Amino acid sequence: MNHLQHYFDAEEKKSFELPGAKPHYNPDRAGQVGHIALDLALDIDNQSFGGTCTITLTPVRSNIKQLNLDAVDLTISAVLVDNISQSFNYDGEILTINLSEATTDKDLKISIEYSKEKPQRGLYFIAPDEHYPNKPSQVWTQGEDEDSRYWFPCFDYPGQLATSEIKITVPSDYIAISNGELFKTEEKDGKKIYHWLQFQVHPTYLMTLAVGKFAEIEDKWQDIPVNYYVEKGKETEAKISMGKTPKMIEFFSQKYGYSYPYSKYAQVCVDDFIFGGMENTSTTILTDRCLLDEKASLDNRNTESLVAHELAHQWFGDLVVIKHWSHAWIKEGAASYAEVLWTEYEYGKDEGAYYLLGEARNYFQEDSSRYRRPIVTNVYREAIELYDRHLYEKGACVYHMIRGILGEELFDKFIHSFINKNAHKTVETIDLLRSIEESTGYNLSPLFDQYVFRGGHPDFNINYSWDSDSKLAIVKIKQTQAKEKDGKFIDLFDLKIPFAFGYLKEGEKPVLNTVSLKLNQLEQIFYFPLQEKPDFISFDVGNYHLKTVKLEYGFSELKNQLNHDPDVISRIYATMAIGKKGNLEAVKALEYALENERFWGVKVEIVKQLGKIKLNQAMEVLINHLNDTNPKVRKAIVEALTHHKNEASYNALKNIVINGDASYYVESSAINGLGKLTTGSLEDKEEEVITLLEEILTEKSGWNEVIRSSAITALSHLKTNEKAVDIIAKYTILGTPQPLRLTAIRSLGSIAKGQKSDKLTFILEKFESLMSDTFFLTQMSLIGGLGQIEDSQAIALLTNLADSTPDGRVKRRAEEAINGVRGKLGKDKTMKDLQQAMDKLKEENQDLQSRLAKLETTNN
């Protein structure tokens, strides 16, 4: 290998396993938990709570003399077993109970009196302060993965299932919502006591509590209450955002072959929630950032997908529980696939297929830029590290492949069988495989071995030609992901892929003649004798397999595929192949398709390709379609125009920024796009753009700060502008609405590259002043910002954050950012050294040529 070329080769896949990762297993079991009862009182003003946790335990064997419970940073005041006081040891993480009598076959009733002031995990107090005086006063819990131990002593792993109850005393003007049924409420000493009972077994991480001065919106499915809880004044947004829940319950009850399993379904929207949502049994907690106003609901289906995802967990995750975190894909992949199933059901098959493509692309992005891992692995530092795009998005794609192999009828049969057989039990991945085999006869172990128990996916190059003399279709397929090692190819996939030849007839639907190809080698060539030349070909009919595809064949077939293939994903593959041609013929083909395409998702993909083709004709097509009726297409056009850096694109985007759009997202993209365009030949527009952005920051806000956030992001593109830095920095301070502040923190890191040393110092000092903020989302934004700054001081700040945080997700992201910054600094140094070496060679070469010329002159 050429040594210079080595530095430009793609990096090896980074490892998922960071230093300190080790195999994790469920602990040995002293007994089976039968019931957990919490009797707690909240002191909301002082952010503290206390009371009793009572656990009923059936010993699994006799002569156990010690019990170890998970309990982190709690104040334990007493432990009783069957009302008899017990000695105990507590190290701040494990509560060890020294039993005065060794276990027999008799049940134990373990009561632990405890309290906690100002908890940092597990249970969260949200309260107004000097910076955010309008913040609501709320208390909520978050147990997944192993955070329930931070608010009550327990055997905190998903393999233990028990019934539960929560009795909670709160100020009388608060509402308390928990799992199961509200058994009773009572007033006492100016306080209100809520008593909730969960009659079906579930794991500790799904036990929950949400307390606030909520408005309650009542809905129902059949006779089951379906209620929404939001801060008062947000009732309209609640109905817009969660109003389809009863329809979803009906759909999933049918799809999963098991009627909704609990006596109620509550969704509680809370402030400062650290995730999008959490599927606690019968009581999902959602971030209040998901609440849409009417304008946002025009083209935002993210909330609808979030509601569907958490609801699907009531079956996959809550009714059927994973035995160990390493199998979390069973529930998270299923819930992510539920988003696809719901989209398909509610909006049509094309919508579902395009949604799944988005899931696949999210996974591809993580696989290519972050790390590659098996979906099922028990090697990690903390279980929460598993909650990534392999678990969710790739998991969803695996369910789709199962559906593709089994077909609709058998897929439903398998799902029904799996849910009914394992209801109120724990499962592992092998149980999924067994259920498929028992209910359908299919052994999908080969599929799981390739896609679940090892990392990666196939990357296919498809080459096609027609031999008119022999009337042969020649198809050449290569798996480009395969690598040679010790004379053998590794990472090859062994799959049966449906392949079709398409024929067009005037006024009729295309006819597809489908064959099955067994693909298991690096490169395979197939010869098909056909009576007539196909008009187009289609690889992986139905597009059930998780893969990437590059089409490398004639323009005529690609155009026919783009315009006539009945499958939207195949049309998108053709769009990408035509776009790569990059010529005027490609522009014309894409323009024709854009004007005749029925589905907005394919239009978006056509627009993306037009953005990449650096021809004025491509830009003109985009501008001519800026008034498309679909806001998602308009948004894609705006984003594509940012790749055409000229006056016409600039004026088109500026017009939208000044006049607005029916969609927040189109407007937001136009604002951000102005910042992207204002470089190079349009650098003279900087002052005008900054003035426009300052006006937006002063006068507009929009739902969830989406408009002002885009103005901050736009400023971050002005890499050498010092004024832009000062404006962004203003919005990083406490008191700035949270979505806007988080954007500003990330953007401050983004604009750092290109700034002079004194401004870079200012930026780093600003980051240093923000490091004391312990809120999860702020810390993740700090990492996002610092990870973009190629400076050793950024590494020092990230190292400090990684060392000081108690949160495994923050620690991992900080360490990945450190490695990223180090890599960039190392590359910069390497490139600098290479440049110096090249310059020296040029000098030596020039000197040599000069001497040769001198010699020639002398000899002459």
C-alpha cells in the first residue's frame, strides 16, 4: 500500500466495548418477589421523601442467611423481617440484611424504613427557580435501566416480576398517578393520599410515580379509561398530540392478538424529562416537548410515532418482559417496528415502507460513524449503553425481515403465539426463535446468526446488462462489505433475495416476473434466458432485507425503474443511481419523475439528488417546485438549495424567511439554510443575514423554539464571524428557554472552527462556565459542542465531565467525543507533517531540476 494513501483510507469500525466493559449476568436469586408495597410521603418544598418499602419474598431454598438488595444513596433507618428488627450493613449501593433466622420454605415480609433528600436519579423533583420562575412543580420517576434502586430498595433487574402498590402522600392540590388502578384516595391533615394497585406482575424498572398540578383529559377505549395528564393550559395540545391513542389501542390489540392487558392507560407529560417517553406499566411518562400545537401537527408525526412506540411496549416489554438487558431489542425493536406498522395502517403501505427506510438509515449512520456491534451482547459497562440505534432501528428492521420471510398471515400468527404464550413472563431471544418455529415451522436461526448475534449488514452492488443476440439478461451481484482474511472472505451474508424483471405495457400496471437468488459469495453472475428484453429490474422485491444497494446499470432501465417500479424503495434506489450520473440527462430524468411522482417520500429523495447535482438546471428545477403542496417536499427543496451557493438560491430562501411558511419546519430550514449559503461567493451577505437572524431571535419563537433555534444554528455556519459567536453565547445562559439554550450550547462548539485564537479562548471559557450544570440534556449538549472543538482544552473539559458524571450515557458520550477530538487533532498533525514532507520534496525536486538545467546549459 502507498503510505500516503493509507491516511485517506476509511477507518476500521470502532469498538462498542469501551475500557471497563465486562460480561453481565442476572444475579443469583435468593427468592421470588411476590409483591412490592411502597408507602411514601413527599416533601415537595424541601425536595425529599421517605417511608417504607415492603417486599414479600418466597425463598428459593432453605438456609439463606443474608439477603442483598439494590439501594443507592438512600438513608436506611430500620429493617424488619416479619415485624422483627434485623441487623444490616449498607455501603451506599447494596443493602445486606443479616437474617436472624435462616430461610425455610415460608414467605418473608421484608420492611425497610428509609428516606432521601434531593435525589439526583430515580426520582426527580422539578421546581421553579430564579432562572425559570414559570417552571411547573412536579415529581416523576424514571427506572430504566437500573435506576429504581435510587428511589426504593429492591432486587433491581428485569428477571424478577411482582405485583406492586404505591401509597403516596402529597399536598392536597397535587395529583399523583401510578401503575394500575386507583384503589382509593383520602384526605388527612391537609394532605391527600393516593393508593394505587398494580395487580399484574411487572419488573421494578416499570414501577412509576408522577405528581403535579395536572389537567386531566378523559378518553377511553371500550370500557378502559385512557387519560392524558398535562400542565393546565395545554389541554388543546394534549388532544392534538395523544388523541389517536384509543384507535392505536384497538389496532395493537388486533395486531398482537391480545386485548390491551391493563385496567387503564395513562399518559403523563412532564417537564425536563430525560427521554422522549417511558412505558411504565399502564402509565407512560412523556416529555412535554412532544406536545404539538396545530401548526406543528401539520407535518410533525414524531409525537404520533412516540405515542405508538410507548403504547406498543404495554405488550412488548410490560406484558412480555425481557429476562436480561442484553435481550432488550425484543421490546425496543418491536416498539420501533410498531411505529412502522401504525404508519402503514394509518397512512398507507408507501408511508410505512418509507418510515422503515428512515429507521434503516439511522442504523446505517451509527454503524458507519460510531461503532458496529451485535444486537445481542452482554458485554458493556452499563446496560443503558445498549439503548442505541442497533437496539431500536436495526431491531425494527429485523422484525420486518421476519415478516418478509413468513408473509403476512404467518407473521401475525407468530406474534399472536409469542404474546399469548409469554404473557406475564420473561423472555430471551431464543424464545422469539422458538415461537417462530413452533407457530410457523420456519427456523430463522440463520437470519438471527447473521443480523442479531453478529454486527453488520450486506452492501450490494447490482450490475445488469442485456445480451440481445443471445436474449440473455446478465445480472452481476457483489457483496462489497466482505473482507479477505487468511485467504477467506469474512462478513459474507447468505440470503435468498427475490429479484424481478419488469415489463411495461401501455395503460396497464407493470408486470413483474420474480425469481429467487441465493446470494452467499463475494461476487455472483446470473444468466437468465428471456423471451424479451425487460424494461427494468428490481432487486429485493418488497425490500424486506436490511441492506444498502448501489445500482450500476443503464440509464434507460433506471428511468423506467424510477417511473414505474411499484415499490417506493426501489424507486428511491433508482433515484440515487440517476443522481450519481450528475449530468443534464440526469436532471431531466429527475425533473420528469418529480412532476409525475405520486408519493411525497420519493419526491423528497429526488429533490435530495437535485441538490447534489452542481448544475444551474438542477437549481432551477428546485426553485420551480418551491410551492409543492406537501410541506415535507418544500422542506427538502429548501435544504437542497443550500448546496447551490448562488444569488438565486439565496433569494429564494430569503423570501421564505421574510414571508414565512405554513410549516414551522420549512421556515426553520430556510433560516438555517441562509447561514449555510453565506460563505464563499456569498460572503458579502453576512451582515444582512446576521441582521435578519437577530430580528428572528428578538421577534419570533415558534413551537418548541424551533424557529429561533434554527436562527442560532444558522449563525453557527458563519465560522469566521466574531459577532455570530457573541450572539450565540448570549443564548447559552440560564433563563434561556431550554430547547433554545441546548441548541446554542451545541452551536457554540460548531462555530469554534475558523475563529481566531482569542475568540476560541472565549468559547472555551464559556464552556468551562457551563460545566457545573448537572441536567442530563445540558450535559449531552455540552458534549455535542465540545466534541466539535479541535483543541486540547476541549479534551480537558470533556475528561472532567466523563470523570465527574454518575450517568453512564453521559460518560460514554464524553469518552467517545474525547476520542473523536484526539483523532481530529492527530489527523491534523499527520496532514501537517505530510504537507511539510511534500513541500520539502517539491523544494528538493525544484532544486534538482534547477541543477539539471544548469548542467544542460554548461554542456551546451
